[in-house]
Amino acid sequence: MEYFRGAAYKNPHMHKLSAGLLLQRVASCYAGARTYRDTGDVYTTVSGPGGTRFNHVSFATAFSRSGRKFRFEFAVPYPVVPPLGYSARRWIIFRDGSRIGQWSFLGAKAAIPETFGLLIASAIGISRGAAHHVPALLMPRDVTGRRVTDHPYTARVLDQHSFAHRSCLRVAVRLGPEDDGFGFVIWIDSEELLIRRLDARCRRGSLVIKSITTYNPLMDTSIPQQELEFSPPAWPVSSTRREPQLL
């Protein structure tokens, strides 16, 4: 596979690509990354007959292909007894070669899965998808499930728009009937091919769920070693295990 890095950035003709080819290049860019790090947030609203609920998840990713190192941490605020306000429920996913680890606010209830792919899958729901979107692009052989770039036939380029002082190509992906509005919009940095934002909408029964995920990404830059270390808090529980060898 040809990976699009370096000279592929700042491509003056990027806006002329079809949506399918653009998504293919994004997938190739992430799959060929030597290193990747980001911080970001997921803002979610759930609307239904009972009103609207809001949710916020913050996260940070660090990845190095050399040594198969990966760390993903996210936090979900939750209310505590007034006047203390909110506290953060943290979750850490870690990989160092064949060693995988997890730290969770759930304590012993969050038993560590057998493989790295299952470890990622266990955090998809509570992280509002953030645990899967980018890791699935960085490690497509290890992280299963549909990637955001896996829908070239229902994708179309909307326009070029600015986000976080970066010029982005917006690509809409439809996942259901046109009148349902089920799908997402990917904001792709027009110079670096990195995902800067992901807007999603789906319906579950009478509920309409909308989310905005924002990214502050850096690819192929040096990563401080401490960002790749497990370093879990002492409480409530942390655990590591070896992945089974593939035959």
C-alpha cells in the first residue's frame, strides 16, 4: 500500500478529489503514521420525549508504531454531592508490544479483555466512539469494526470550511435513508489529511443522538516517553496481561 505522508501534505489539488478517493487517502495516511498524538473532546446531546440530555468526554491519544506502543485516556464528568460539582471518571487503555493494560473507575467490574481489539471495543460506548475512531485508522489490523473512512459509496464532498484556524474539506457520509439524516460529517485538514472534527447523528427509537468530536492532532512528531507509559492511579484497579500469540 502507498502511504500518503510528507509531500502529500499541502496538496493544492486536494479539493478536486472525489469523496471516495479522499477517504482512501485519509485511511492510508493514518495507517502509515510512525507516531500520532492528540487531545480532544466529544460533546453529545440526546433528545427525546423527556427532553434533552448533554454529555461531555475529554480524551488524549499517544501512539508509536515502533514497539507497538499506544495509550488512550478519557474522562467522563459525573455529578457528585453539591456543592462539590462534578468529578471525572477516568479510563486508560494501554499497549506496549504484546502487553496490554487497563485502568478504570469501574474497578474490578471492568475485567481486562483477552485481546487489544476487544479492549478498544469495551470502551467505545462510554467514550462516545472516541476510543475507536482514530485507533481503528492507526491500527486497522488490530482494531476491528467499521472505520469512518469505510463508506466511500455514500460519501460526498460538501465544501471547504475553516475549523480551529485550519482549512478543512467537509465530507458527508450517509448511513441510512436520506430523510433520516443518519450519518456523519468528517472535517479533513486539506493540507495534512488529518481529521479535525467529526459530526455524527443517529436515531434510536424515539431518541435522536447528535455528537461533535474535535481533535487537536499531530502526526509523525516526537512523543515524550511519559505520554506512552501506562502510569495508572493506584485506585481503584489496574491490570495488564499478555495478548495471545497469533498462529
